[in-house]
Amino acid sequence: MRIDIVSLFPEFVAQVAGHGVVGRAQERGLLALHGWNPRDHAEGNYRRVDDRPFGGGPGMVMMIDPLRACLSAARAADPAPARVIYLSPQGRPLTQARVRALAAEPRLVLLCGRYEGVDERLLAAEVDEEISIGDYVLSGGELAAAVVVDAVARLQEGALNDAESAIQDSFEGDGLLDCPHYTRPVEHALGVVPPVLLSGNHAEIARWRRKQALGRTWLRRPDLLDRGALPAGDRRLLEE
Ligand code: ADE
């Protein structure tokens, strides 16, 4: 898949998101990241990309024309149709289900705003979808774009070494939080590993993990648990 990042700091996004799984996905040819800077498409000596908001108020608003020219250059760089996403706190909150759908797109263009925002007319004309990564305000869309790149890249087929690990993650499949994990040593001053994990009994281990995942979700994120929709076996585990 191809992801184009339209930002005043495109190399920042590539840097932040370029390590580990995302870096490996790029090396394996599963993901191509390209950066585009609206300043390269701005006119005049100052290459101005922002101006004061009509109606007054603090901050600056990103202008239509440099962004539009930049987006059009990005679109033209590849024939694959691109889904254009604007990162903003006004967007739809990102979920793993949405990440999965985006990961199946051939191409995304991530538009990062700075300053107070982007001229609304550009958004109305060019953007397919607005995404928020949470109910807090960042000083620009770049970190949010890096989050999208990471979440989408690790779902590309072949990006993870153990394909299973994506399926078991929190929010995958059943929408529950993940169970706790342990590794060596078995005994440590900070505690011992739950004996069931050492038992070799795979059915018991699966049951324990499921129960932990349910319990954690119930304690930490009850909003994720639709108890009516849980299978009867899970309801019993929760009530034990
Ligand atoms: N830009 C600024 N804040 C943001 C947020 N919470 N999510 C996505 N983009 C943003």
C-alpha cells in the first residue's frame, strides 16, 4: 500500500513512524511512504501557506491554493485512487475496525493541518474523511498521521513476523482488551508467573486468557463490553 503525507513537516511523520514494524514493512515492499510539503507549492518569496482568519481571532489558517496544488501533485504521482484523510480533533474517533478498513485501501493521503486549521472550502472539496485520534488537541496533525501509518502498516500482510499476534491484540476480533503476558524468569522478586501458563494445558490456558481479557475489559473499559452480545460461555466466565 502507498501512503502520501501532506504536511509542513512530512519528514517528521516518516521519522516518527519509520521504525520497527513500519520500517520493516517498507523494507519488505509492503508499504511506500511519500512526503509532500505545501510550502513547495506556495507562491512568492515567502512561500506563504497560511493567513489570518476572516472574522478575527487568534492563530493562522492554512490557505487553499498551496494545499490544493500539493494534493494534486501527490494524487498525480500514482494512478491508484487515493482516499484523502484529514487528521483533526473534529474527526471521527479512530477505532481498530476503521484501521482495518483503511489498511485494505490501495492508497491513503494523510493531510496534516497546523495552526488553527485549514480553510474549510479545501476540506469540503478534497477530503473524503476526517479522523481524530482522541479527545485532546495536538498542535498539528503529524503525530496523528504517524499513528494512522503505524496502525495500518502492521496490518499489511507479511508485516508482522508472527501473523497471529495481530489477531490476538486488544480490540481485534472480539473487541476485548488483551490478557496479561509473562516471560522468564518464572519466579521473581516482583511476583510469580500464574501457574496455569506453565501447565501445558492449552485449553486451560485459553480459558484463563479469555477470562483475564474479559475481566480487564470489564474493569478498565466497561464501555467496550456489550454483555448481551457476549457468548454464554463468556458471560459465565465473567460471573465466576
Ligand atoms: N490534530 C490535532 N489534534 C488532533 C487529534 N486529536 N486527532 C487528530 N488530529 C489532530
